[in-house]
Amino acid sequence: MSKKNQSFAVSLKNEDKLLKVFVDDQEIGQIEENQGSFVGTLGKQVVIAAAQSEDEALQTMLASYNLYY
């Protein structure tokens, strides 16, 4: 992932039914499947409530940090 001349390491970790999202080894949020769609949250704030895939939820979450793949 990159942001204006900087690079960031993004990693994912499965825990139970959650996919935790880390940027530079710091947890920023999680993705959870909910009735056939995916919900992406940053802290307690829902960033996307009805993503079609985990990847779509992840891209939306990272875009809120101005990070792009």
C-alpha cells in the first residue's frame, strides 16, 4: 500500500469469524460477514455496511486512510 511517497505494510489476520486489518502491525479495523454481505469497521465506526466481498470492504477501509493498492 502506498500514500504519497510512503509505503505501508497491510496484513490480515483471521480470528473466529472476523478478519482483522493491520497497517504497519497496528490494528485499524475488522471485516465481518453479515447475512451474505461484508461489514467493514474502523474502531466502532462502520465504513461500509454492505460490501459484496471482503476485498471490496478492505479497499473501502484503506481508502478512508487514503491508502490505495
